Amino acid sequence: MKIATFVSSLILMASTGLAGEIADSQKKWIEVYEKQPNVPKPGDMLVNEDEEPDLDEGFVDLYNGSDLDNWEAKGGICTFEAKEGVIEGTCVPGSPSTYLSTKKNDYTDFVFTAELKYLVDGNTGVMFRADSKPGKNNETVFGPQAEMEAFSKERYWSGGIYGQGAGGWIYPMWLEAHEEVRKSMKRDGWNRVTVKAKGDTIKTWVNGKPAAHWKTDEYTKGFFSLQIHSGKEGKIQFRNIKVKELE
């Protein structure tokens, strides 16, 4: 399909109320991402309508509150510090994106949750079922990521799923159905992201609001990573990082 025809069909679906309804505020992003191999047709996107899983019982803390012994940094040289109760990640200008990753690398089915606070606005997110490989200059982390987007982008795609080193946007948060979760992000204070992976089904929530619903048989197990994106600035704190592995 020619690019112009593809764009026209997406706009038509959005404007006529057919399946996939793209919100008016999001139509400008169609042309930006139309060439990415993973970007879905709006009418093919599933919508998460589930309540956020219970986060009280059966979880294991991934951060012990005092050191990073169970973690290792991959990718660039952005810094991560263990502080009392939080992990603080800071962007280093000129560094590639950096991923503080769990040493355990075989998580399959789980509910993962963490809280994030933006001290300095910057792009971040949580990799899950992730993997790594040698890169040209450093280790490359790849796989699905629950995006927690910088406020400066002013589109509020937090909770969407991005294929990091794996084809770009898999589940952009551009549908009319995502309006409530797009409005849920708080510039000040803590924002909670939750990911449930069970078999081929991935669902996410932001601040308790349902976000992504994606099916895949490509990514079945791996590690978690906290991302600090490449850029000029960004300082993010993470806390209450925990996981419940499912039977």
C-alpha cells in the first residue's frame, strides 16, 4: 500500500468512527510512525478493559532499598544510584540509553509493578521479557518496553508498548479508547506502571487505568530493566519495584 493511501485510510477510520478510532489529538502522529514495521493498524488493536491486578499479595521486591546487588547496568553510561527506598536514574548527555537490569533473566509469566517520579523530565520506561546482545560499541538491550514517556512530548503515550531495538512502536496510545489513561499521568508525584504477562497476552496499566492490550508469541521470557533514555537531561526515581510470578 502506498504511504499516502495508508495515511488516508487511517484518517478515514478515525473520522468515520470505524474500528480503531484515533483521537483527534493523536492524528498528527500517524505520518511519524507509518513506516515503522511494528506499528499496528488502529482497527487491529485490542483494548484493555480489565481492572488492574491486585498488588498486595504474593509479590517479591526487586529492590532491597539499599543497594543494587541484584541489578546490572546495560547499554550506556547513564547513572543509577541506590538511595534510601528508591533507585535514582540520571541521564548523562551523549550516552546511549541505559538499562538497569535484573540479573535474573528468565521471567516468563508475571505481574510486575513499579512507581516512578520525574525529578527532571525525561523519557523512561520498563523493559520486560527483555534480552541483550553485543553491540557495536556496547551491549544492546532489546525487546518490549512499557513506555513511561517524557511530558515534553505532550502526547501521553505512557503505558504503551515500544519495541526497543525491535521495530519501534508496537502499541501506541493513540486511540480514542486511551483518553482516560492519557489523562492519568501526574507531572508531580508518583506514577505507577503495572504489566501483566501471561502466555501470549500482555496488558498494562498506568495509575490504575487500563492501557495496552497486545498479543505476541515472539517474546516469551527475559529480564526487567529500568530505562534512562539518551538525551540532554532526565532524572527519574523508581520505588516499590516488585513482581509476582504466575503459575
